[in-house]
Amino acid sequence: MNTRLENKLEKNVKEIFQTNLKEEYLNPPVYMQTRILARYREYFANRVTSFWGIKKLIVPIVAILLVVIWKVHFFSSDIFLAQAGIPMLVKVEINQLDEISTQIAYAKVTLPTNIQFYSKNYADISNQRSLILNWETTVQNNALPFVVIGKKAGPKVIIVNFYDKFDKLLFSKKLHVSFNGKHT
Amino acid sequence: MDWQNNFKDIIKQAQKGNEEAFSQIIQNTQKKFFGFCMYLCGDMHLAQDVCQDVYIKAIEHLKDFENETKLYNWLFKTAKNHYIDFTRNHQNKPYIDLEDISDDEGNASETCEGKLELIEILQKIDPKYRIALILVDSEGYTYREASEIIGLTEDALRSRLHKARKFFIENIKK
């Protein structure tokens, strides 16, 4: 290839692009951003950000309701007691996940029947049987928090699975909770 | 927040679900990105769809954008892949084959009937030549930068560009 000719060709083509620049090519419609932001909101509503609500929930729950907080030690198989009808903050300690924590992308919490997720700001969450928690943004003080409420007395098992970014299951944990009769 | 000086903070905030931060990302990049998509797709509605889909996909890749250059590189590359997937299923008219245009001096052997507008010419040629033209001659990327985005060696890129430019010059309406 003749370099001089190639440079001339390049210069000519670039000039054409510059002189043919049309304003309408550069201005996307306003509604495009609106649509993108709607999907952005939806993305986070289905993932973790609803659980930042937990931080805002803690004071009013403690102030208004009787809240039982249980620290669930990660490798323990003990059964923990809770009160049905009262929101319970569950904190899954993750200290012992250090070896795989860099691989974890998200955790999935799956509830059995008669337990619901609880959120003051996102009431719809109670209809979900499972919830995805983004690892990077949900873990606080070496624990993975979420709030549940038992609807009936009896023993229940909550499953917490940990996945990497390729959706591969890295670890699974069962939390055994026994709910006492409904608080009056 | 100032875009240039606070790029990393804005990206971090957007990763956490800060809508204003993500809105800033769109506002500061959409003009250039949409222009690229317009040249690539040749159709406003398709360009909008590609643009929109790529921004939405970007939500899951925010942590990969260490600087503005990497952000644009990712946007352009993803838009290219998106467009190529689309054309696999929807392309009706064949592209003009530039493969036989020699690297030597002389005219391109392939010509169109009558001279064409810029967008029309771009749509006539295979996307792999088109994107080379857009990145280097419209967006001002260096050969090295463009070859990294497309996934070619620099020599292969130069060869493609040469053929595309020859065809382009001979058929553009002046």
C-alpha cells in the first residue's frame, strides 16, 4: 500500500464524515433515556437495593415492634427460636466464607411456606418465595441481612445459596428456625 | 458531579443503584454513542433499539469501566455485536463485496449505480468494513485502538479500511 496515497484517502474520507455530520444523528430522542432509566430502576428493584431499606427499617421496628434478632452462625446446625407475626432480622455471618467470598456474586434466599420476606418500603416483596441479594452491596459488617416474618408457629428451614457470576452454586446453607405462637 | 473528574465515583454510585449517577452516564455518552449507532445501523429506530439495549446491558458491567475510554470501547463493541446478531436474522439485501478490491492503487472494482449519500453507502457495505470506517474515520480512533475494539490485527484492519475507503470515495455523492 502506498502510504502517501493511503494518507490522502484517509484524509478525504474523514473530511466527508465531518462535512456530512447531521445534527439529528447525534441527538437521540428524549424518551430513550426515560426507557433506559425505567429498566435500570426495575433491575435494582428486583435485586438488592430494596434491602438498603433494612437499614431504615431497623430503628422504627425496634421502636414500634418487639424485634428478635438472631445471629445465625454460619456452620451451626442449631435450631433458633423466633416469634410468629413479628418481623425478624436475620443476619447470616459470612466470616467463614473468606476462602470463596471473592468468587461470590450473589446469594439467593429461599423461604418455605408460611414465612414471608418483610420490607416496610417494598410491601410486594412478601409475595416472593426467593430473593436475590447482590454480594457486593448487601453484605454489612461481615453479615448478610434480610428480614422475614413467620405467619404460623412451627419449625421452618430457610435456604441460603451462594453463587458466582456464572450462576454456579458455590455453597448452600440451611437455617433452622422454630416459630412460637403468634404474638398478641 | 463533574463528569471527567468524578468518573469513577459516578460509576461506583451507579453500581449501587443511584439513578442520578446512571443518568449522568447516559447524558455524557449518548450523543457520541447514538451517532455511532446511527452510522452503524443506518436507521433511526434500529439505532435507538441498539443504543437502548446496550445501555441496559451496561448496568451489569459497570464495574468493568475503569475510565471513559473503556466505557466507550465496551459500548461500541457491544453495539457492533448486537447489530451483527440483528442482521443475521433480518438482512435481506446482500452487501457489496469489497473483498476483491486490491490493496494497490487504482479504482475500486465495485461501484454503485449512481452516487450515494453517506448513510446509504455505509449500509451497502458489509458491517465488518463499515465499523472500521466509523471507528477510525468518524470517531477518530487510532488503528491500534480500533483493531482492539473489533478484534483484529492492525494490518488486517488497515487492509479492510483501505478497501472500504476506496469504495467509499468513488461512490459518495459530493
